[in-house]
Amino acid sequence: MIKVLIIEDEIPARKKLKRFIEELNTPVEIVSEIDTVRSAIDFFSNNQVDVVFSDIELLDGNAFEIYSQVSIKCPIIFTTAYDQFWMNAFESNGIAYLLKPFSKERFQKAWDKYLLFGNSASEVTNSITILTKLIEDKLTEKVYKKRFTVNSHHGMYFLEAENILFFEANEGVVFACDDKGKKHLLSISTLKEIEEQLNSLEFFRISRRELVQKKHIEKMERYNKNTLAIKLKGYETYLKTSQSNTAAFREWMEK
């Protein structure tokens, strides 16, 4: 039985990580779930595990405070929304660096790496080959588009991707509708081009004309047998899924 410790202060992220761990084909025991630097230091003072899944920015500080104060003898898989700590991670028994939101596929790759290396931290930290591979993984990880440029009569301004309810293609042009319900004309001419630049866990093409962002979806209703009507926060008009995309959309909403 592989003993796992989770260090994570965000409840949704912890639930997602637990689900991925519980779905593994390997016998695993989650020994404890910790959300602060202080409680992690206390834990390691009397316990050891086989592998740690560790967030970096915690409720009371940075996780590297833990690893500078206690001796960790097992590999660590870091899970974080921040990309600036990856070199620190490699110097702290890190064998993988998962940027949130990470997919189950990337989680599985990190777990497979742990199984390949075993639970010997000395082997991990002393292996140049391993470190090189980790750096390559980080450098090749896809970076998603965070903002879009909008040209207007008064000049150029920027629209943050997180504030976009949906993208709409209409007669050869593409609009982005923001969380205030205002539509902005983009210089990009196709939804496909936009879709390729966004995180597929956060954005979904519900039809030929529309691409929606998950966090702004307020509710869904049945429109007809094979179509759903989607209500977005702050936007009165319902969007509709195409018949061919409805099943995939339902599955995507549960990820």
C-alpha cells in the first residue's frame, strides 16, 4: 500500500486530486490532508509517507518553508497555479510540477513517473537525467492565452480571458462577450483559432457559432430531445448546444 500525503488549502482542488488518486489502479492510502505550513511541519515531525502531493502557496505561507525545516525522504509532486516556483520544486525532492488546472492525463504521467523512480528521494535528487526531464516537461507545457487585444476607434485595449462569458462567430467575424454583457469585436477571424489558444478544460465549443467558458455557466435546461439551453451569468439570452455537441458538452461539464 502506497501512503500518500496531500498538502492543499483549496477545497475544490483537494477534491479533484483525491478523485484522481482514488481512481488509480495502484493500492493507495491517503494518510492525511493538510492545508497549512504549520500542520505539515508537525506531521513530518512524527510521520513519513511514500509520496507527497503538495500545493505551494498555503493558508499561512509558502510550502518550501516546510521542506527547509523538516527532512523529507520521499518524492514530492507539486500542484500549483503559479509557474515561478518550478526550480525551487526541483531542489526539494520534486519529481513533477503540475500547473493548475491540470488534466487527469498529466496527473497520470506524474504518477507513472513516481512509480518509475520509486520512493527513494536520494535517487531522484542525484539523477541529472531526471532533473533534465523535469525541466523539459516544464518548458514544453502549453501556455494558454490570458488576454485578447481589441481595436476600437479610440485605440487599442485588452480583454482578460477570465472575464469572457463566450465567443461568438457571426458572418466571418468573431465577438467576445464579457461578464458585463458587452460584445467586443476581435481581430481573430475564426473560433477554431481562438479554441486552440484556450484551455479545453475551461472553454468548450457548444456549436459552430459559440464557445463558452465553464465558470460563467449558471444553469442548463433541456431545449429539446438532443439540445440544451445554457444560461450564462449576467447574460439574458440562452445559448444552445448543437445536437452533435450536446453529449460531449455534458461530459465536459463534469470534469
